[in-house]
Amino acid sequence: MERVVLAARPDGEPDASHFRLEPLVLPPPAAGEVLTRTLWLSLDPYMRGRMDAGRSYAAPVAVGATMVGQVVAEVQQSRDPRFAPGDLVVAPSGWATHGLAPGAALSRVPAGVPPQAALGVLGMPGMTAWVGLTRIAAAQAGETVLISAATGAVGSVAAQLAKARGMRVVGIAGGAEKCRIAVEEFGCDACLDHRGATPRDLYRAIRDAAPAGVQVYFENVGGAVLEAVLPAMADFGRIALCGAIAWYSRDDGGPSAAALWGTILTRRLRVEGFIVTDHWAQFPAFLAEAAPMVADGRLRWRETVAEGLAAAPAAFLAMLKGGNLGKQLVRVG
């Protein structure tokens, strides 16, 4: 058994020195507990925030503790009557080859799809896309939605759900190949390449793609992209604030708050940040819409897969810089 722990807190951008692979020892399961063997590990941008000690919506990872994360795992031993050896479950085991958790913390992997889909298109990222569009932005047919990181695990699902609802979908992605995939596979009507573009250049491209303005913006990145998007918003537009990965390792907080707030005021925008776990009671409603779309091929997804637990730190660091296409996974088992 092995695990990856947080070796030290980063000051700015993290690197390989902030992680350590070490042996893991787990006791036999107690009453109500389940011992699992990890097959797939999910890597997600929120994990960068858990590496810091500052106040947030969730407790930070302690130095020396296992890095947090969801996994798809196989039950090895169970003292919960709901689970038996061989069952496939989603578990909160973190960056580890094995996990021990109460049965109440586990959920079954949906049938009829590859198991790792429970970590992506039919898991937390897919649910995040659905909540942002449905509950936060109240997206409507006929509106224009702009989605940053449009080929990521969240953005790619958001694009397809929006298109299925009759919206005009404009994506933003890094590089010509990602933009091609956003249009050809994920249904975007247009995709804008932010790589190498100044905020002014990107703003002009957004205005060309959405001359009447953007009614809904699904925000995943922050940084220069946000600077370009805000003045291209339509009056009374809505922003679902999901993430701001461009600022996760910066100390200065990004561009002037005065400039950002001024545009929000003059455009009379509604901006709402959200954490998907606050909306988890709606997970069955999400599955009812998304699972049939996955089953019949209307909802597509991509994966970037690293091999072996030891590869998790490098894959995570690459993901923070946009090195993934679709869902970033580690094949552990």
C-alpha cells in the first residue's frame, strides 16, 4: 500500500518537492467500514486550494497527510452489509492505492458506463457543469453562453448541456487543437484561442463571436480571460463563478479589483460563486438528465490518463497549467 502526502505548503506555484510518496498502513475495517483498492484517482483544480493553510470552504490538507481526492475503487473487505467484495464504488480515499471509509461515505458506480466516468462526466465535474448552468446562471434557450476552459472536465460538459438546451455556445480554450475539439466534439458554435492573446485581442474576438453580448458566462479560469470577458458581457448578464485557476498560485490576487467591479456595476451583472457540494441534493436530477445522454452518445467526454500513483504529482502540476484535455485521471489499480 502507498499514498502521496503533502510534503510542504507551496509559496506560489507548487512543484514536485511539495509531494512525497510513502508507504501506507491501514487497519482491518471496523464495524460499518469498507476497505477498498483504488482503480482510478481523480485530479481536480480544487486540490490546489487544499494545499494552502488559509481559510476556505473546506479544511486544508495537513502537512504529512494524504492528498485529498475522489477515487473509483473495488471493495476488498466490507463490514457494511450494503457492500460486498468486488463492488465498484466512488470513495474519498485520496491519493492512495487503498482506502478505509465508512460505508455511508461510498456510492456505487453507475452501471453501463466505464467506471471512471463516475469521476468525470457523471461525477463531480459533470454535476458542477449542470449546477452552474441550471441553478446558478438559469441558462435559457436562445441565449449566448461563453465557457472558459471549454475542453476541460467541467467546461466540456457545460458546453454540451448548453447546446442541448438550445443555446449559442462559445468556448475559450488554449491552443488550436483544443478549439477544434471544442467545436467538433463538444458542440461549441465557436471557440476562441486565448493562448498568446492579450485581453484586448480576446475581448475583440468575443465581441465578434457574440456581437449582442454574452448573456451567461461560465467562469473556470480568472486571470486575463476574465479581464477580456467582462466588458463583452450583455447588460444584466449572469456569471456562474466555478473557478479561477489562473490565480490559485498568485499572491497578488490578479488584476485591479476596481476595474473588475466597475464593469460589473456598469453592466449590472449578477455574479455568483458556487461550490458543487452545496448542491449535492440535486445529484439525482443531474443524473436523470445526463446519464441517458452519456448512454446514447449525445454527451461525450475526453480523458487524460497518467499511469501509476507515483505519476499523480506530475500530472496534477501539468493540469494546473492546462496540460490536460478533458478529465485528468490517474490509473492506479
